Amino acid sequence: MFADDHNPPHFHASYQGNDATFDLWGNLIEGDIPSKQQKLIAAWAEIHHDELAANWELASSKEALFKIEPLR
């Protein structure tokens, strides 16, 4: 997550050489990741939405982010 990027609030994900950008609700904004992984990322984003939003605020203030449990 890089707030210097631009709005809207978003995060980046990578899978086997595929990169994509998602909004904080897990909707694909840009890029290409297989649909199965897109669904997993969307579910992860829904579970962690509050943490993602809090991290976006921290990043916007140039403060350190806290770790969010990754997909496994």
C-alpha cells in the first residue's frame, strides 16, 4: 500500500508474476490476476477492510503501517 500513489484508496497484489490493483473492498481496479485468486483477494479484503482503511489513513499521513495477516 502506497498512499503517495494516488486515490482512490487501494492496495497492490501479486500472484505468479501477475500484478493487480484492488480497491479496499477487493474490487479489481487494474491489472491481471486469475479469477480464482481475485475471488480470494476479494474475500480477504472484506475480512480485513477496517485494517486496510486504517492503514490507508496511516500511509496518507506518512506513518508506519501495521501488518495485516496475508493470504495463505
